[in-house]
Amino acid sequence: MDHVLQPVQPSHFAVIAGWLDSPAATLRWAGPGVPFPLPADAFAAALALPARPGWALLDGEGTCLGFGQYWQTASGSTHLGRIIVSPQARGRGLGRILMTALCAEAVRHTDAVQLTLKVYRDNPTAVALYRDLGFVDIEDASTPELLFMACGTA
Ligand SMILES: CC(C)(COP(=O)(O)OP(=O)(O)OC[C@H]1O[C@@H](n2cnc3c(N)ncnc32)[C@H](O)[C@@H]1OP(=O)(O)O)[C@@H](O)C(=O)NCCC(=O)NCCS
């Protein structure tokens, strides 16, 4: 089935929010300041859309199965965040498709020379995926809990 990454639409907000099952999961995904549950009408403001563009991964029938955002940080550096795949759809390669497409959009729209992200060290699926896509550990910018990773775009 073909998947496509498109700008997130308000009709996706409740679907994405529904993938979060606890305050702890919400905090790990979004950082502090995002409520649980996350009401659809608070979604855009809580995630700083559209200043931090949000993208939805859709299947061939238009069902939203993944989400991620990016935003510019330092000059030439674009940060990826809030990356998530529907719990029912994990382990089937969609995380890889989502990340590959999100990186391409981030480069296209921000002219980034470097992409960065933060990931909890105890999230081996995500860490392995990001390493496989070319992200490397930046220990100087990391904490005991959170690994900071970067990937050049040249
Ligand atoms: C991280 C996440 C986006 C990955 O999505 P996914 O669709 O499950 O990932 P994929 O199926 O593309 O798998 C990516 C790699 O992880 C590995 N993997 C998948 N499921 C795994 C599991 N249960 N345990 C260990 N590794 C696993 C696979 O080896 C795969 O590599 P491969 O393509 O070489 O086989 C998804 O698990 C998720 O949404 N997690 C909750 C939110 C989150 O943690 N986001 C990351 C914030 S930084």
C-alpha cells in the first residue's frame, strides 16, 4: 500500500491525540506543557502549529497512521519532533517511511544543512531507526535520559 506524507489537517487531530494513552506517554512524546488528554481543539495551539509544521502519514485510503513536526533551531539546523506511529500500526516499517519523508520535507522547506532530534535512551526502536537513517549521537548535547542526535543533509 502506498503511503504519503501531507500537511496535517484538523480532521487528524483527534486521531493522533488518541494514540496517547497516559500523561507519561504524552510528556515523552511532546515535552512539557501538552495536556493529557489532548482535546482536538487544543491540538494546534499545544503543538505550536503552524509555526512548527506538522505532517501526517496517510495510507492509500487517507487514514492517518503517523505524525511528526520540524522547526528551525540554530542557523542551518532543523529539529524533528513529536514523531509517532499509530500503536496498531507499529513494527511494519511505517516509522521508517514517516522519518524518511519527514526528513525530506524538512530539508526542502528549511534548507537545513543539519537535522537534529532528541530521543529517550530507553526507546531502542526509535534509537535504532534513527541511527539506521544516518543520525549520530551527540553526547555533548545529551543528558543521562535524552540522547541528542544529528544528521547532515549534504
Ligand atoms: C518509534 C516509532 C515511531 C517507530 O515506528 P514503527 O512503525 O514501529 O517503526 P518501523 O516498523 O519502521 O521499525 C523501525 C525499526 O525499528 C525496529 N523495530 C520495530 N519494532 C521493534 C520492536 N518492537 N522492538 C525493537 N525494534 C523494533 C525494526 O528493526 C525496524 O528496523 P528495520 O526496518 O530494519 O526492520 C514508534 O515505535 C512510535 O510511534 N513510538 C511511540 C512514540 C515514540 O517513541 N516516538 C519517538 C520519539 S523520539
